[in-house]
Amino acid sequence: FYLTPPQVNSILKANEYSFKVPEFDGKNVSSILGFDSNQLPANAPIEDRRSAATCLQTRGMLLGVFDGHAGCACAQAVSERLFYYIAVSLLPHETLLEIENAVESGRALLPILQWHKHPNDYFSKEASKLYFNSLRTYWQELIDLNSGETTDVREALINAFKRLDNDISLEAQVGDPNSFLNYLVLRVAFSGATACVAHVDGVDLHIANTGDSRAMLGVQEEDGSWSAVSLSYDHNAQNENEVERVKMEHPKSEEKSLVKQDRLLGLLMPFRAFGDVKFKWSIELQKRVVESGPDQLNDNEYTKFIPPNYHTPPYLTAEPEVIHHKLRPQDKFLVLATDGLWETMHRQDVARIVGEYLTGVHHQQPIAVGGYKVTLGQMHGLLTERRARISSVFEDQNAATHLIRHAVGNNEFGTVDHERLSKMLSLPEELARMYRDDITIIVVQFNSHVIGAYQNEE
């Protein structure tokens, strides 16, 4: 099944979103010029989510990618809720009081976030009241705990992640008289999601990561070339520190069963995630909730089984690892992406492709053909193709789309092969998942002049 270039483009561009930060937002000049984001599904429906929002009561911007598993319910909930928890965690005491007083007296609330959403980015209206009540309980506790100290961004991120995960678990245990909502909170808790979130305020960039999505900085070296700086670590079996952490938290007798076939208890790829109460609740609690839950829950095989060698839960945490980076003028962009991208591309290639796209400059590297025997005719073809590519690089108006085009369509010479792209995009749903995962990307472009000015002030 062959797709024409316009058909390929319409598939690739379906979930594009771009946002340009206003030059001056009345408070401070932003270190962010804007961002591009896009998603390409492999699962039907897609299990990835993305979010972006400006914090209105504090400074800074939040951006995040969320990779769901065992369905999209948890990723959906986290994509709607996490930024509110972070924003509330960052608010000063008097603002929290102001918000609480407004709710008490039925006055309009101060808006906390300005969302930057694609029309396809769904928000669940049905659960909004439940979600709001959980969030309100959280800020009431923050008011009661008031220590008078200003909140550290790192602490705020960690507290928000842990608290939201706790609320997801609690809502599922309490249930809801409304049968639709009851089923929803259970689906959210029994599915899971990883999260990689950036908070950018001036030159302060914080990355909070739970799971195996990644954050990467694109740096322009003095000679104009591009390099990649990783700002997150994967929480999976490939990360030795992470394997050690899990082993430290459980008795020595479980050492052999904790990580099997590179999965947690032989089942779960990420070692940190939201939801996934199968790896957090006691067996008694799981049984009680599933038995008293709606029939649809009982029909779900995933909720019935208990993981093997399940002796000392919880085995899983949503606590993020937080990395802080002070932005420099040579830091040109940030890429946040779910593992669907990193499975197909090396970060060094991601840095080069996005860097060249954003600057519109191609450093003509000698054509590398690896160990392939190439005839002169093929070489001529490669060079002609390269020339055509330079003229076509600007067909994408969106850096994330440009990256997806490469991730899905690259051939062994590192160039986008239209035929391969066409094949990959026309795979039927049940096959697509065998070749790739959902891909979600946010590319944030930094304002080097503003970052330089910040540095000079210091």
C-alpha cells in the first residue's frame, strides 16, 4: 500500500502543535522562544499523552510527555492533573490562602495554569469535580503545613509526583457512587504511566523523570556542530543504579525474583511509574477492590492476576529523579520524548537533526556508507537525494514533525527514505505496534539572548 507524499504529510502533521511565547508577558522576558510538539500513534488508541502550560501565579513554564501502558487511562489522568499539583506545590502560602478563601466563599478562582493544547488533547469533564476535590485537599494540607519557607522547585516536583500518585491510589480504594466514575478511577489506578516533565524558569531548568521517557539538551559547540546532553536517566533494567535501588528495598531472599528478563517481577519494563497498583497494593487490598469493583473490572485479565513472587509490596514508586541545569547561551533546545523515539534514534542524531532544522544550516558531512559496497550509480543517487533534501528540509513547519519523519523514515544511510516512510505509516494497527511504539515529542527552543543577559546579571 503506497502513500503519496501529501498523504504521508497529512498523517505526520495530524497532531502537530506549536506555541510561540509572547515577547513580553508583562512579568518577565522568557528564556523560551516557543515549542513544537507532535505525536504519532502506534497503539489504537494512542497510549502516550503530552502537556504544556504556563504557570500564572508563579514564574515558569511546564512541559511534559507521558507514556501509558495497560491502556491510556493513567497517562490521560496524569497529563491533566500533574501540572496542577506542581503549580500548587510552588505557590506561596498567601496565594494558597487566597485560593482556598475564594473556593469557600464561592468566588471565582485565580487561574493557576494557562494550558497550551492541541484540539485532540482531551480533558475528562466527568472527573473534573473529583480531581478538583483531591487537589483542594492537597493545598489545604499545604496551608496547614505552612513552614514560612519558600518552596524549592526540586521538592515541589517530588512532592507533586508522589502526592498525585497517592491520590490516584486513594480514589480507586474509596471508589465512587457514580458507576462511570468508579470504573474510571479503577482503570486509572490499574493502568500505568511514566512521566518526564520540564520546569523552565529563567535560566533554571529542572527535569523530573519517572520511568523511561527522556529529556535531552541540544548544545551548539563553538565550531557550529551539535552535541547532546542527557538530562534524565531511564528507570529500567539497563540502569544499574536503579536495579540496585530496587534490590535495597526488598529482602535478600527476593533478590533473584525482583528483576527477571529485564522486567520488574518479570512483568514491568519501567521501574518507576504512576498507577500500576498491581505492583503497589497488598494482595488483600487488590482482591477487595477488584471483588467489590464493577463487572467490567473483573472481565479485565490484567486486574485478576497477582504478580509472581509478590511478597513485600510496594515494588514500584512514582517518585521522580530530579536534575537541575543552569541554561547557557549555547543550550539551544530541549527535547522531551517518550521511548518510542529513543528506541529508533541515538540522542546524538536527534541533536544534529533538530539543531540543523532550527538553524537551517546543514553541515555537509561526508556521506557515510558504513560497510556497504556502493556503486558509483548508487553514490550519485545518494548525493542527488541529499541535494533534494536540503531544499525540502523546510517542508516541515514543526521541529517535532521533522524528527518523527526521521525516526520513522530513516534508511541505513541516515536519510529519509520516502518508500520506507510510506510503508511504516500504512501498516495496519495490529502490525504497527510490532515495528514501533507510540512517539510523542516536545522540542523547546531557548532564547540565547535572554539567557546570556540573565548570566551577565549574575
